[in-house]
Amino acid sequence: MKLVDMLKIEHPIIQAPMAGVTTPEFVAASSDFGVLGSIGAGYLSAEETQKFIQEVKKRTERTFAVNLFVPEDEQLDQELFREAYEALQPIGEKLGMPFWKVLLSTSQFEQQIDVIIQEKVQVCSFTFGLPKSNDVKRLKEAEIKLIGTATSVEEAVVVEQAGLDAVVVQGSEAGGHRGSFIGMPLVPLNELLQDVASAVSIPIIAAGGISDAARMNQMLEYGAEAVQIGTALLATQESGAHPLYKRAVLHAEADYTVLTDTFSGKLARGIQNQFIKMMENKPIAPYPVQNDLTKKIRSDAAKQGKPEFMSMWAGEHVHKTEEGTVEEILQKFID
């Protein structure tokens, strides 16, 4: 079965599940256009995930996906935690908060899966790893299509072996967090896609630097059955990105992005700014602890109108991003 038929979509495009950026309006607008809208539920509780799903259902009857972050069993090193917190204090002082309370997050991954089954979501995707075999079994019994994320041939093979229905291959050009779970490979999409196409038999979705129809068609020729688009949709009216984030995206030039683990403890591509520069060679706590440490910094920076201390994830081709509605931007990929 072709991927577009499996996912019940008209066009071979998946709207990237950008956690913190996707809104119910954004997801619904994507699905209504005939692509696969995706809820970025990585940072949500089970209750928040359910509410989000229900809000999307109010706005569209079309298929959409929910993306989950697979939790990692990371032991907290108290000494590293202290060093990472102290390294952030000069930035906190610039925001008028030399000290701040840090609430450590806990994953509700299993409860989110319960919600997805209960709400009869038709597609579920995963980042940072794979669900346990029992979870795969439960989701499949509920007739939910499953999509994994891979940044290497090895990871793509593991995704297929786990019984998932399709795999997103994420090239090094992609914005946001690397979906890696075996090492931290950085392979350009052209190379990665062709290598994965010869190694797996499940449908492939290409992601990373896909900013126009020409690039999309090239990926389809190289063996992808669909593409995943994120940065190109960041500045749309329905996007939940902060206005300063949207402005930075629209004013970005080529070579504006860098790979950094300073915000979350996990490698991600975003627009270079003062925060990243100030944190060079400083102690970084592992994900998700670093993400918890910087959460108040990022939120206060947004409130104070200081994008130099915000995380602004974007792919290598961010300079090609345009404003408009989701429909207007997606139409450019179809024309």
C-alpha cells in the first residue's frame, strides 16, 4: 500500500510535529489541505495531549498524527546539575533573575499512549527512540499506523525491525532536535535517503532542508514516498511560534543556523544567538535536565522581548521561509 493511502492523505507531505510550535489551528489547517497534520506532544502531559487532540478534532475531520518523545533513562548527576545551573546564571542575570527555581519534568509517555488509543488517533510517530514492543502491539491492535524517526541507516533498520509502518529519515540539514537514538550521526539528506532506501522496505519520509517543490520532488525521485516540512511553515499565521521567533526566521540569511545542545542537552539546529555563544564550552546537563534548567530563561526572554536568549529552532534553509497561511505555503509545494 502506498504511504499516501496508508495515511489517508492527498499529498505526499507530513507537517513536522514541532513541539511548542504546533497549535490546533496549525495541525487542522495542514490536515484540511490534504497533508498529514501532526501534533508535537513531546512536552505535554497526558491530560494536555488529550485536550489538544480534542481541539484538533473540533477543527477537522481529516487524518492527523500525534508525535511522542520516547523517554530516556537518564540518571541525574547532582554535581553536573549544579555546574550547569551555575553556568546559566550570567544569562539569568541579564534577564533580572540571577536565581530561579527549577522543576524537573517527568514523562507521561505510557499515559499518552493510552490517550492516543482512547481518542482513536489514526497515526502516531516517535522521536528519540522506539516504543517498547508491548506498546507497539497495543497501538497496532488499535489499528494505529506507526512512524519512527531515524538519522542513520542503522536506526532505520531498527525502526523496521520494531514493526513500525514507516520511517522519517532526518538529514543533517533539519531544524530542531536530532531524532537520533544510536549515537549522534550527521548525514546529509541526499546521502542518507539513498542509503536507507536500499536497506529497508517500509515507506520512507524525507526530512531536512525541504524548502520548495523542486527539493521535494528530488527527494521523491531518490526513493522517499513523502517529505516532512517544518521550517517552511514556521512563520505561517497558524503557527504557534512566538512573534519574535517568526521575525527571526523571516529575516534569517543563509548560514544562520548552528547545531547546539546548550538549550536542552540534546543536539538541535537553530538560529545562532547570544545564548548559544555565551554557553560555548560551558557545562551542559543531559536531556531533559538541561531543558528544565533553561525553561524559565527561555520563557522570560520571550516575555521580555529578548530573542537573543530564546531557542529558535530552524533548518539550514531557513532563509527561504516566507509568511502566509498554512494553505498558501503548502500550495507552493504542490503547484
